[in-house]
Amino acid sequence: MQMRVHTEEGYSIAILESDAIVIHHVQDALDALANAKYQGCDALVWKQEHIVPDFFELSTKLAGEILQKYTNYQMKLAIVGDYSQIESKSLRDFIYECNQGTQFFFTATEEEAIAAIKRT
């Protein structure tokens, strides 16, 4: 699992880099978290295409399980993607609620993800 570390204004943010899906299960998300923590980061950025589509099907509970683990380990997470075409009201509401908080963010660009992490 390749990551690059973005350091800015006292924040170290691990940015996952891959051309494939690398987050299939909760354990994959925990491995990414451990890798980021090992590199001294307290936030992580994924792209939507890094995650198995089941993450965005809330009925699978995969998103909830992963976000709970990240909460337990105090790791902020931003997921970069195009969320404009989402038809599921529950997923739109979930994304909205996450973006109102201080731990999880769904953004359109990496720059927006970094800015969201930094403002909390």
C-alpha cells in the first residue's frame, strides 16, 4: 500500500496512492491506518476508486465499521470523489452529516480534503 505524506502547517496527512481498489474489508482500512500512524500522520486521504463499492452501500455496514475504527484510533479520513450523481438519499445524508463534523469528509478534490482536515 503506497502512501505519500503531505506536510503543511503542522499537519501530516497520508495520501493513499494506487490505481486499484485497495480497501476491500475493515482490515484493509486498519492496515492503511497503521501505515499512516507509523509515518507520523494523524489524517488519511483516499480516493473513491480506492474503496470497494460496497462501502457506499450503507446497508453493508462496511462504511460504519471502518469509520468506527478510525474514530477509535483518532484518525481523520477524507475520501475524494464525485458525489454529485448519488441517488440514495441515505447516502447523501450520510455524506452531508460527515462533512458537518470534524473526523470524516467527502470532498471533490485532494486540495479540498486537505483544507477540510486542516480546519478541524
